[in-house]
Amino acid sequence: MNEPATVEEMLARLRQAEYLADTGLATALQLAVRLRHPLLLEGEAGVGKTEAAKALARVLDQPLIRLQCYEGLDVHDAVYEWNYGRQLLAIRRSESGGQALGDLYAEEFLIRRPLLQALAGGVLLIDELDRADDEFEAFLLEFLGEFTVTIPERGLFRAAAPPVVLLTSNRTRELHDALKRRCYYHWIEHPSPERELEILRARLPRLGAELTRGVATAVARLRALELRKPPGIAESLDWAQALGSLGAVRLDEDAAERTLGVVLKYREDAELVLGRGLAAVVGA
């Protein structure tokens, strides 16, 4: 694994991976990699938490192993399960062929889910942990402490070296203090208009400067309103790309009104913006 030697190198290599981080985030990622300490990234939805993990995997030239959390997530979804279909076929072949039945819990029947996969290396992303239940969070606390998994039928699995681990949360609920103590922590803010413009130009280089500047400015103004769902970086990119596909060279009121559903995802937010007038969003 070719790890960046310094924070400055991390910044540069993230940029090469098309992720424009600030020094604070680059420092947190550098420490997480160098010291193999889990890093918890929090922030509003759409600020680039998941993309940071994807970019880090590209920087390290390692596979990204993603565990998407949700209510009801359990050990079998996150760690392992047995391939019951293949086990049943093995039993039937043994019965029909008159042969001795082999080990039904051999490696060939084991399905490795993300946490078990991560023990072999890679960048482990535990995404939107705040969506999981308290019980899974408690299990995860133990996993992050030892980086071991016990499978009753096969025994203990242990990581030869701790994997790089990033956790994300949108703060739909507070995570437990014990888990936070296990991790480094970094809060990701929405980017400034200047950084947003830099991201747009890096990701959508074919779009004109006037259009990307208009989108970056308008998105910053939208985020300043009391919206149910402020637009994230993904919505900024989608909006700029949609406007470009329609042939727009600048963001004006007409273009904004026709494409408002690309950047705002709730009717109440669109009504609020239209009620205040699009001139306040796209005006100079």
C-alpha cells in the first residue's frame, strides 16, 4: 500500500483522485491511515463523506469495502452467512452418490460480508451508521476494538493488520460516546462558494466558467435559506450538468425555474424559493 507520507501529499493525491479536501480533512485522513485508527466523518447529507472514503481508496490503490447501514442490520448482513443453497446441493449429491458428506462449514460455503472481508485488507466504509440500531452499534464497538470476528463453526478470524476504517453519520440520531471515543472525529462542512466552484470545474471541465460560477453562487444562497434539505455537492454537480445539457451558458431565472427539481428535492423547498423569487438566488 503506497501511503502518502505527509498531509500535503495526501491533499495532492486526493486532488488527483478528483476529491478536493481542505487541510483539516486531509489531516484526519492521514492520521487514520498512518495510525490505523477509525475515523468518524459527520456532516449534513451531501457534503462528500462517502466520496472521501472512495477517494481515499483510490489514493491507497486499495479496494473499497462498503457496509451500508440501515435499520435492522444484523451480524449476518454485516459479517457473514452460509450459502444454504450450496450446502443443500452438497447434501443431495452425497445422498445420490452414496459418498460421505464433507464439511458443510468449509470455506467454499462461507459468504464473506463487508466486516469479514475487511479483515483481509482494504478501506472499510461503514456508511450512515446513524441509520443502524443500537445493538449493531454495540457489536461494531467490539469489532473496532479487536478487529476480530468469531464464527462458531470455524473459529476466530483476526486481521493481520488493522484495516483503514471510515465511518459516516448524517446525525439523524446521536452515536454513543463509547463509539466516538474509539474513533478520530471530523465534521465536514458544506464547501465555500470558491471551493464549490473549484469542484465543479474539476469534475465538469467542459462547462463554461460563467455557468459553473453561477451554479456555485446560487447553491451557496440556497443553503443559506431554511430548507428542509439543503443541496449537497452531488446536487450542485447534477444541476450544472443538467444546465449544460440544455445548452445553458449562464444560470438565469428561466433556466433555474425549469431545472429547480434537479437541485431541490422537496416541494416545500421549491415553493419557498419560488415564493421569495429566483432573482435572489441567481442574481448578480
